[in-house]
Amino acid sequence: MAERTKMIHVRMPISLVKALDDLVKRSPGIKSRSKFVTEAVENRLKKERYIEAVKGLAGMITAEEAPYWKDEASIDKWLSSNREADRKASEEKWQA
């Protein structure tokens, strides 16, 4: 069963509405203006929720707990080390 919907009224600049209508007309994958706007809002909400979640993680790991993240040089060294270990493990796995 499809989710219930509610009609709302949204003000947009005329130029934006024209651009949206043009896109809907020439894009077979876009069924309607409403569908496009709904998907755009869903995508933006996902992005905003993700940003909130990431901000909520700030400060959970201290510099003392993760010294390999203290600066770019440390991060590069840490990443290179992990990638090399992964490469070696992969070689061992596939050569066995």
C-alpha cells in the first residue's frame, strides 16, 4: 500500500519552476514535478540527518586515543600502513 500523502503549497522563484518543468518534460525518468520535488526533499533530509549524526560524534575520540589522526602527515602514515597491511594480507590469501 502506498504511503498517504498531503498536498502542501510551496513558493518558488518562477525561474526555478520553469527549469523544473523543462526538466520533467524532457526526462523520461522523472514522472512528475511532485515526484521530483519529493525525491529532492527526501535526499536533502537524508543529508541533513547524516550531518547531524556526524556532528554528534565530534569529541567522542580524543587526540590521545587516536594520535594517528592528529595531523595530515600522521593520517597519511596511518593510511599507508593500513593499506600496505591489507595488500600483504590479500597477496597471502590469494597465493595460498
